[in-house]
Amino acid sequence: MTSTGMNTMNRITFYEEKNFQGRTYECMSDCPDMSSYLSRCQSCRVERGCFMVYDRSNYMGNQYFMRRGEYSDYMSMMGMNDTIRSCRMIPMHRGSFRMNIYERENFGGQMSELMDDSDNIMDRYRMSNCMSCNVMEGHWLMYEQPQYRGRMMYVRPGEYRNFMNMGGSSMRFMSMKRINESCY
């Protein structure tokens, strides 16, 4: 099945209240602004696929990775507030993964190439920080703490010259994980 055919099957449903109650909004693709559909969001159900949800419009602010499952009160489980303003569908990627990470913004400082998960860039690459990256292949989650913990940011193929311009404020990324078939 092609990636296009697979993407049409992805589905996430947002609910205004806990335990899948109240008004709903169903999404099967990217949605840059959900505020006109729901005033708040306290639970959700991912029927197929993986999504990133954001607490600000236009894919900005804090990000949360959602895979297939039921989240009856995900606000308390993940420390989220009840404001979900946008969501982005993450397409399944079956090819290889490749990303260059840089110690400083604008691709400055030390550079390392990743082709698989890295639970601690300090230990593995002797890098004290990651402030920019170039994703050549695959989709990745970047975490602010080692061992895939803390706030995260989703990156897809493209250049990311300065994470602060993407709503990452003073976040520094210390671990990276591929979004592959095991995530679905």
C-alpha cells in the first residue's frame, strides 16, 4: 500500500470532556487551527496512525505525540492543559532514516549524523547541545532530556536552522527517536 493510501486511514477524535464525552471533532489529516470546532479538549481517541498535537495554533507551542489508543484523561497523564489548538498527522515512513544534528543554530559547531535512535547525544557524540538539524530522511521526535524524556519536538524532512524560531524557546535537545513502524 502506498503512503498516500495509508494516510487516508489515519484518524483521531478529540472530545471536549474526559472519558470521551461532550462535543467531538474528528481529524484525518493536518489541522492548523481547531479553536472553531472545540472550546477545549480533555480526551481523545486515536483509531489509526500517529499524530502530534499542539497547544497553540499553526503547529506551535508544546507538542505531544499520540499513537493508536484511548486517552480518557490525557491532560493529567501527560501534564497537558485542556487547550489543543492544532494537530499534524505523521505519515508512516518505511525507508531509511538520516539526520544531521548541529551543536549551534544555523548548522554551526560540531555536527553528527544520526541514522538510528540516540538516547543521549552527550554520551554518544560528545555534544553538549543540539540547536539545529537537517533531516534528510524519515520523521523524528527530539526530546529535551536524555532517555526520550521531557518536552518534545517533531521534525520531518527539511532544514531546521533555529529551534527557538519554532516555538522551542530555550529548549535544548538531548535525545532523538525515529518514528517508525514500531510507533504505530
